Amino acid sequence: MAEQDQANRNLNLQSQSPIIKRHFRRSIGQCLTRISSLNELTFTFNPPRHLNQTTPATTKFLVNYLPLLQNPPLHLAILVAADSNLVIDAPAEKRQSGENGLESVKEKLRCAGYLWQAFTAEQMQRNGLGRRVFRLYEEWQPDTMSNQKTSLRETAKIFIIPTKYTREELLDPDRAQQYKRPPGIPNPNKKDLFAIFMEALRDYGPPFDRQCYVAGLILDSHYDPAMDLIRGHAALGGGADHIRLGIFGSHLTHAWPRCLEQVVSCFQDDTNITRDLANDCGESYTWWRCCNIGIGAMLHEVGHALTLPHSKSGLMSRGFNNLNRTFTVKEPHRNIPVLPGDENGAHWHRCDVMRLRFHPCFRLPPDPPNDREYKHAYPTFWPLDDSVLVKCMAGISLIEVKLNDQFQSHFEFPHEQPREWRLRIDEIKKQVGWENGQKLDMVIITTGQEEHTLVDAQSFLETHRNHYPDIGLALKSGTLGSGGGSKFEVIFPKSNAYVSKIRINSGVFLDGLKFYWSNKKSLSFGGKGGAESKFELTKKEKLVSLVAKAGAYVDGIEFKTNLGRSSGWHGGMGGSELTVLSAPEGHEMVGIHGTAGSLVDSIGIVYRPIQS
């Protein structure tokens, strides 16, 4: 195969791929010389002698590459100890050739990043979502993605992240994720490797001083045969504040390719590892398996950084043991070609691709703009007679159904994302084979990557309805806030009385509320701290909705009436996005409920069908 750009600049990059029983696979590099370019790929088949065919068969096609610079990139980073010797664990022959040095590791991580891209773009395409994929942070520098020609072009930058911790401190067994402490030895609670990496990124400064996504390799990881422990290694992904991070040790990096020409050979190298090298989880006992697990498991952690949880199958369920089958048509000890149907675990689960579909790193130009006002809006839950209504102003992209915490099914919305969706609980129970006593959960994912779980849907329906003396049957919405305080309920309609005034105590948070009725009765909950204000209502006026922001506590609140009046905002502006709590269609608000201590820590509304 040869690659040439549309300006007739022959890049002179040629490589070969094996053909096994009429099948082959090829990874194509980003051999581009400008920001946007139309590139010509030429495939040539050189027939074997027994076919009596002397003329090679050639086909060409064009690939248009357009970097989506408006999308946030994935940064590739290597954490280096304060006194690092700048080498990784490697077989003797690779140590002698210098392939265990930092420059080689940078090339390997760069190549892995582009393999992650290729794998993910192919998975998104197979799932009918287009070739959408995260981009890598690139800069103009010598490219190492081919061993034939090193020229200047845009290629992935590898950030070298220094840490104040020494190699001895990073290799402390107490920090190794797989370390099993002897019985009776207390946990010293040392800062873990994930926290150390996060701290080093913050200390590094730009571009890690704002929202960013990082794939981090720990250079100084080391396998200790005496302890049978990979020291300085953790496989973790997640985030805090503005940094989303996935980390992995370098103990398997020796088996990774440095360039595209090495991809096939690395995924087919059946050399056994020696006893001084790590056999991660007992599954990486040959070089090609080290390549699978090293590249694939690190992508698994990057998946966590991109909001993906563990899934029922695929890469987020240890499917990376089959990663080689995406890139090669032949596998050691397998005599038949590897076809797409044989890739087994080497895939993103359908729920994974649906989560990635709406991730900001995966946007395509035709995608409609996000509604910034409701970007971080949380879903709310509203029980009805036989179902639960889910409402979210950001739009719902995915609903996962779990039985006793195990994934069973899902509802997806790839084209239009509703702001309301009705979950018919009895139908879902039949669909997943629910039995009495089992816990049925619904995980709601929004287009803004917010996630909220309806825990035990059956119990939610049963506990969020009640009969009240003055109004009969009423329903209670899910609450905003964390809960934890004492429960409260306030029902507005009273015999021959109406709510005439609300006292609101607030500061940074909502401290407390007190309701007054026209018959001089009152009810209060929460504390009396902060500033005090009052909202008075007339006899013909009633509350129809409330607006709130909440996190650990209810940060602030606003009441609205049927006459269009508002109490104004009371409290702070922290917590979640503004959320409107108003009764579902055909219902009316008749009260509020929640929990409170010295502060109000959760709040929802009570509603009933509109009386004829």
C-alpha cells in the first residue's frame, strides 16, 4: 500500500499486510502534510507465482481528512518520577537495543493513541453513528508513525509530566493497586497513584489548567518478582474538577508497536515473557498478549475518563484480550482468518457508543448545537398511576435497565432526544424477567453526560404515593439534593384555609422554610440561619412550581404561582443546573416534601390529578 496526498506529494510510505484465505486488514496512518487534505491510498496485490498472474492488481481510493479542532482533544501524557532512570521494564534484547528508553516509550504511546482512534472510529461507524472519534492533541514535530520516513507534520504530542515523588515513593507497595496487604496490617492511607498523577497535571499548568481529557502512562512502573507485584501501577479512570484522567502502568509497554509497520508483528509475536517481566492477571504470558492487554486495558481506563462505566461486554468488560483481532487477520495458534464476527470482546458495547455519541470530544459538524442553558440539567422522576415519567431539559440520550445491579436492557435515543419519557414499569419487568424481591434500577444519561439513577423503581412507585386527609391520593416527585436529614411533607390545601405566607431563610444554601395558613396554623423545617424573607399569597393564588439548584444541599429556591408571580431567588447559585419542578400534564402541585436538618438537603413536590 502506498500513500500520497492530493497535492501529488508522494509520501513514499509503503507497507505490506498478509492475506489469509482472501482476507486482510490494514491500519492507515494520518500521513498528512496540512490541516485539511484529500489523500490518495493505493492498494496493490502482488499475486503468488502459482496463480500464473504476472500483473499486480491495483485499486485506489481517496480519503478526506479534516481535523475537528473545535472539539476538545485527548492529551497523551507520561508521568516521570523526580529521580527516574527514564527506562521501562523490557526483555533483555529490547534493553540492549534501547527500546526501553523514554524516546521509544513516547513513540509507543503515540502509536497506541492512533490505534485507539482507529478502533473507536470503526466501532462508531459499525454502530451507524458515523466515523466520529476523539482527536489527539497534536503539534508540528517529527512524526514517528512510520519507520520509513521521519518528516515534520502534525502528530500527537506526548507530554512529559514530572512529579515531586521519587521512584522509591511511586514504587511503594502500598500504592500498587494490586497489592494485597498482609492480615492485621493497617492501611497507611497514602496518596494513591491516581491522585499523584492528578496533582502533577495541576502543577504542570496549561493545557491542564482547564477542562481536559488525559491518557496517562506511569513510566516508572516495575515488576517485582520477589513480591510478584507490579509496583507503581494502577489501572484507574475518572476525574475531579476540570481534569478527566485514565492511567495505566508501563509494565506491558515493551510489547507495543512504535509505528504502523510494527502493528501486525507486535499483535502476532508469540514470544513467551521471561520471569522478570509482569504477567498481568495471568493473561499476558506472551508478547502479543502483553500488547493486547497493555494497549486495550489503558483504552479501558480512557473509557472511564470519557464517562464510560463497566459494561456487559466489550472493552469495558475486559474484552481487550481480543484487541489484536481488530488490527490483524491472523492470530497465533489460529489457522483460520479473523473475521469481524470473530472479534469477540474487541468492541465498544452499544451503550458505550451511545454515551460517546453525545460526548463533546465526539461531535461532528452537522450535529445541532448543545443547549448551553441546560447542559448540566439533571433528570427528575415523577411517579404516575402505573409508570414513572422522566423529565430532563437537556434531553435524554440513553436509559439503562439493571436488575440487582446487573445490566439487562436499554432504551436509546440516537436521533431525537426527548425531554420527557414514560417508563412503563410493568412492561419493563416482564421484558427483563423481574421476580419479586429483585431491585429494578433505571440509569438515565443525558446529552450533557449527566447521570442519575432511579433506584428500585418498584419501591419508588410504592413509596411515592400516599392518601392525605384533605386531598386524598397524591404522588411525590423524586427529590433534588443528597438527602440525609429528617423527612418532611407540607400539604398546601386545608379545610377552609389556604397558604398565605412563606418565610424563607437562606444564605449560601437554603437554611429553612416556614409555611403559614390563613387559619393561623404554620409548619416549619430546616434551620433559621441566613437572611429571612417572606413571600405572601392571596386567597386566589396557589403555588404551581418551584425552581431549585441542589448538590449536597439545596443551594437555592424560587416559588412560582398561578398568577405569574414569583418569590424571587433565595439562596446560593452552586449545585446543579436550575431545575424546574412542576406537576406533570393533567396534574396539579399540592405540596412539597424532602429532608432537612440545620439546612434543607433535599426537596421535591407533591401533586395529584387535576380534580374535575
